[in-house]
Amino acid sequence: MSSTTSGTSSHLGTDERERIRRSFLFSLALTPVLLLIAPARRIVSLEATLAAIALGMSLGVVAAVGVADRTLQDVNSVMATLVALGCIGVATIVVWLVVPHQHLGAVIQFTVAFIWAMPITELLYHRR
């Protein structure tokens, strides 16, 4: 049950390995940009910050495990892009309506926790 095409005994294909590597690089590049924003560095409430980080990590793990064994080669790229943009738009509107303005820094902290939880979970999930 080991892969003999590359000479390694990895269960992880090269495409999957490259996708996880890109995800790590994306997280590494986006984290400083997000943390340069002034509201992200301001902790308004310890409870809100801890809740945002815990929720971001939890949803990152759920998202990584939820899409781990899915094959997305059959998905139409245009339709997937439109659905993703629609979901981002709806989520943005919900965040602006639900989260008080003074707690918007917690949303950025949630984002940082989410974008780091996904690649770490994917790496641990596929490590066998």
C-alpha cells in the first residue's frame, strides 16, 4: 500500500503534498499582513479574543477534515469560484451585522487561527 512511483512510502500524493505546502506558504505570507492591521493588535476583551481563536481553530480543523478526502477534479472551476465568492460575501455581511465594531480585531484573530489550523490539521491528518 505504499506509493512506488516516487520511491517513497508516503500515502500522500504529490498533488496533495503540494496543496498542503501552498496552504502553509499562504498562511505564512498572510499572517504578518493580517497582524499589521491595527485592530488585530488591540485586545479589547480577553474573552472575545480567546473565543475568536478557539472558534477559528475549531472551524479550521472541521474544514480541513471535512474536505480531506474529497476529490475536486470534477468540480467546474467557474461555478466553484462563484460559490466561494458568494459565501465570502454572505459571511462578510453577517460579520458586519453581528460583531460589534469594537470587536472587529477579534475577527482578524479568528482568521489567523483559522488559516493556521487548516494546514496543520491537514498535515497531521495525512500523516500515517
